[in-house]
Amino acid sequence: IKKIGVMTSGGDSPGMNPAIRSVVRTCAYHNIECVGIYRGYQGLIEGDFKYLDARSVNNIINKGGTILKSARSQEFRTKEGRQKAYDNAVKEGIDALVVIGGDGSFTGAMIFSDEFGVSVMGIPGTIDNDIHGTDSTLGYDTALNTVVEAIDKIRDTASSHNRLFFVEVMGRDVGHIALNAGVGAGAEEILIPEENLGKDRLIESLRRSRQSGKSSSIVVVAEGDKTGSNVFDLKNYVEENLPEYEVRVSVLGHMQRGGSPSCWDRVLASRMGVKAVESLMEGKTNYMVGIKENKMSLCPIDKAVKGKTEIDMELLRVSDIMTT
Ligand code: F6P
């Protein structure tokens, strides 16, 4: 391998910059040229490249977002778009691609590799932690800390005004952020797509909580949860059925995707970048780098895309016990 292209694709996440830095520096260490591809697959289609040496990634380990920018390219979904991307990769002399992103980005990498035989290696970068083959994705830990910090602040108002807060968090179709941040922030209830509590049990639980002497509560709701049609529907339902509650809603939104990466995400990104480049050097392709039982591992990229991630049901039980 002489030249590796690196890109970030899909939703950004804290940890992408440390991962870019790691890929670039591992390439420099092994005397491989590294080309940064801007705006994900769209930049590959448009030939938006920049040569990256070890010094070009100074001072980014602590930065959120991605210096390479990110995009969800519609054109890359077409055969013509992918042909343009391939022609540019050949013109630039790129032998292999490191794609930092989520399952949509990996699906693109897989199709591209099948069609044109390009070597690809994925690094999981998403706050959602919804990728099979790794215990943790880049940005997930930072997002958890951001959510917990935000809920700690909301708790001040909840407690001062004896209010109930519904806090909606991201996570797309899975409840990892909600469940872990919910336990970390001491939420009264955690509503996740994997286990539908049902509106009536929610009401029962909140009633019991009041009776047990609690005057304020936090309910964390995953954006993919289906207990109500949305978080405001839940608010209305509680107000109708438990008039003693004063209810507010807080949707945390994109602040969960930003900010300086946590130490865990920086270390994980550094490890994943080294593993990705060195695996390509060993001739491996069509894998995603992951962390399993604190060891770097490789998962076939199709399994990473299609496999399910499982929610830790024991953690739900822990949450129930903690709200006694
Ligand atoms: O995948 C990351 C994520 O932030 C999800 O949690 C959320 O559902 C989605 O992206 C939001 O996407 P967008 O930034 O395009 O609105």
C-alpha cells in the first residue's frame, strides 16, 4: 500500500478528529502517503482532496466535529456517482480508503469495494453506538457525558420547582444513549425503543414516585421510543392523568453531537486509527475496526452493517432498582 485516502462521512461525532489524526500519523510512521478526502463520498466524487502529513493534524485531538467535513452524499448512491469517485481515486493513486462513519457510510464502502475492488476499512464514528462488532463507537462516550451534564443542570430546575421533566435524547432507532445517560443522571424512568413501557405503566410509575415522597422527576426519552407519538404527547398525557405534576419538555438536540472528545474517545480513536492502517497494510479489506473486551478487533463490514446491537437489559433492571 502506497497511498491511503481518509474521509469522515454521515453525522459527525466527537472523536472523528482524533481518528483522522491517528490515521494520518500512522501512515506517516509507516511511510505511506495519506490523502484527506473532504465531505465524505461527495468529496471523492468531486476530487476534493488534500495531502495530509503528520504536522497537518496538529492541535486537533481536542476538537469536536471533523476537519475533513462530513456529508450524506446522494450522488454516491448512483452508479454514475460511484464511477466518478472511482476515477478520481485512480487518478490520485489512492490504493485504499479508511471511512470514519456510521452504518450508512459502511454500506457505501461495501458497495464501492464490491463494484471496483477498492480496499476499504471502516472506523465506527457515531454518537448512537448502534453498530454491531464494537462495544463502543467514537463519540458515544462524549455524548453520554454531554447528556449527563445537561440533565444535571435540568435537575436543578426540576428540583427547585418540583417539576417533572421529559428530556429527549438522540440515538436514532436505539436506546443506548438514553439508557446509559439515564442511569448516569439518575433518571426516574428511561424510555427506549427496545422496551415499550406503555403510557399506563409510565403513569403508574410516576404516581408511585410521588407517593414515595419524590417531588421532582426526570424521565429520559430516546428519540426512537414509541411509548407516545412524541415527547410532547407524553407531556400532555401525564398532565391529563396526573394533574399534580407540572411538566416540562427539553429536547437536547444537536448539542449532543458537539464538543471536545472525552479521554476515552480520544484513546479509542488513536487505537482504531492504528489498527485500521496496519490492517490495510496486512492486506485486509472490507472490515470495520472495533473494540471488544478492551482489545482491538476486526469485524467484516457487512456484519457490522447488518448485525444488531443489543441493549443491556440488566442495566434496565439496575435503573428500576435505583429508582426505588
Ligand atoms: O446518527 C447521529 C444522529 O445524531 C442521530 O442520533 C440522529 O437521529 C440523527 O443523527 C440526526 O441527523 P441530522 O443531523 O441529519 O438531523
